[in-house]
Amino acid sequence: MVSKRAVLWDMDGVLVDTGEFHYQSWIEPLSALSISIDRDTFNKTFGMNNAGILTILLGKPPETELLKMVSHRKESLFRDLIRGRLKLLPGALNWLRSLQEADVPQAIASSGPDENIEAVVNEANIRQYFSALVSSFCMPSKPDPAVFLEAASQLGVEPRHCTVVEDAIAGVMGAKNAGMKCIAVCTTNPRSSLSAADIVVNNLEELTLDAFY
């Protein structure tokens, strides 16, 4: 392990504006199960993987086949929806470039499946900024720190030298559970819900370089 600083980016709602695409892609597969999801519930579960979200919606962990069926349909719809419509959030590209120029290793640590991460970074043309793309889809869901610890490991950086950028309540909790500094962006949730983060901003354009250290 080296003492160099690293930045771990959540993807959805931090780098790219995908919240509405995720919400819309949940509606059809959940309707087939006679389950509805309102926006308040969606916002509270945003940042969790599908197993975590379905556990809350069903009141119990989903059976393996149900999880596979719902996830396959939901994520296929999501990837269809983002095609040609994906937008980076304000400040995202500038920070990816600035941190790369400062020789700060960067990784994505997302709850989405690998296929979604690849689709997003390719659609947004940002693959070149990351040394690792890590999915927690088959790990314990945020707020468990597993995805952040795995990303730190792949970068070869100690957790205490990592800064996580998140927008989700579960993600902020996961970062702190990993022993990492956390910057929260009020993309999905109000400032009051993200108070466990070390720094809370309305958007990435409000940040200065020292916030990452």
C-alpha cells in the first residue's frame, strides 16, 4: 500500500445525471410484480444495489431467480434509455481532468452492474480517467463498505487515504463505514440527509482541489 491520495466516484447522480432513467426503468418490472415505487422511496434507496432495493420493497430478501429476472429487465431498460441521452453533471468532466493531471488515481465504485458501468463510461466518453471500475452488484449493498474497500484495493491505496464522492444516503454511510473521507453532492437528496459526509455541496462546481485531500 502507498500513501498517495485516491478519489472513488459513485457514478449515478454524481458523474452522470441518470436518476430519472433509473426511476423509469424500475416501473415496468415492478408493475409485473404488482409493486409500485414512489419517488420518495426511490430517492431513499438510490445508491443501493438491486438486491438491497428489492429487500426493502418486498420486506424480505428476494429469491435468486426473482432477483435475476427483475434485474435483467430493469438494467436492460436502463441501458436502452441512456443511449444518446446521457449527460455529465456540472463540474464532473473538469474534476476528472484536473485530478488526472494532478496524478490522483481515480476509480468508479458503483452499485450498478458491470454492464451499466461500461455503458455509462462509454456513452459519456470518460473511460480514460479511471484506473478501476468496481461494481457492488454481487457484493453486499451500500451502506456496506465492500465496494469502496475493493476499489481502494484495486488502486493500491489505503482506505484512510481515499476520498469518496457520493450523492446517496447509503453511499455516504458506506464511505464512512470504510473509514474514508466523503464528499456529498445534493443531486438526489437534501443537504440535511447527507450530514454524515465530511463536505456537502450543491454541485461539483463548488469544490476546490483541497476538498479531495
